[in-house]
Amino acid sequence: MASIAERGLAQLKALYASEAAQLNQEAVRKLSNKLGLSAQDITKLDVDAIVNAANNSLLGGGGVDGAIHAAAGPQLVEECRPLGGCKDGDAKITKGYKLPAKHVIHTVGPQSEKKNVLISCYQRCLEVLVDNGLRSIAFPCVATGVYGYDKERGANVALGTVRRFLEKNPEKIDKVIFCLFNAKDKKIYQELLPVYFPESDISF
């Protein structure tokens, strides 16, 4: 059976299968120092924005969503209330309030394995970050908890989407952190991150 890294390499090749241009591996290596892994509680990270794996209401829930709302304080839900919710695959930004992070970018993942929706989650979060002049972001594993998206396939989507965005916008983002909650997520990202970003830091 192929290893996680081998399957990741196959996913990476598939990502570029329709493109005539050769991959610029040197350019990708230069992007590698923008990527990092963290086992720290996402509510403790001092970055421009943390991503909340929210539900459609944006009014709080369980897991990461509940933890972020609890740490930010009641002002967060009050800012979210008039936003009219959020569609699957979209993202909306608020202030961070009591969080170390200056902002929260809320995104809603698919409740089944809809790859295009999960791609849109990561893409829209990065677009919102850049549109608001922010330069650092921390992601949880979107949709791979109670929503049930396969962890390894979800990681490939996350890393592939971030890589494509950074290749097109290399000067607009300084740091992307993947905040990992459990041992399985840590193992997957430690094996896959160097496939997408050679020479990246896989330590915690």
C-alpha cells in the first residue's frame, strides 16, 4: 500500500495534470518558509487571522467553533449576528476581540465529501485575508471533524489550495499555519507538507 507521502505526490501531480507549464520547484522552495505546523490551541495563536470552522449561522457551535467563540467573548457573536450567516464554501471576516488574533475568518465546510466546496473554503479564506490587507493566517482542519471529511483527503485539499494561491500571490502572505488537534492530523501533515512545500518546517 502506498504511503501517505506517495499518495500526496500523486495528488500533487494530478493538481497540475492539465497545465502545460513545468512546475517551478525553486519558486516553491522559496515559499516553503511561509508554511508551518502548530500543535498549539488555535485560540492562543498571535496571527493576523485565525480561521473558524463555522456552521451556516455563524452564531457558534461545538468543537473549534465553540472554542473560538468562548475565547473571543460575546462581542464576536454580536458582530456575526447581522452578517446573515455564511454559505458552504464561503468565508466572512470579523474582529478577534479577546483573542490574540486580530481577526477571525469564518468558513463553512461541506457536510459530505464535496471537494470543490472544501477547496473554496481555503481559497476564500486566503482571498479575504489578502483583501483586508492581512498577512498571516492559521487554519484548523476544516470539515474533517464532525462533518466527516476524510482527514488525508482533506489535508491534500488544504495543502494543494494553499500552494496554488501562494504561487499566484507570493508577496501577499507572510505565514500560513496549520493548527493540528490530534495525533492522526499531525502525522498526516508532517508527511504531506514537504510534498507540497519542500524544505518547510514540519516540527512542532
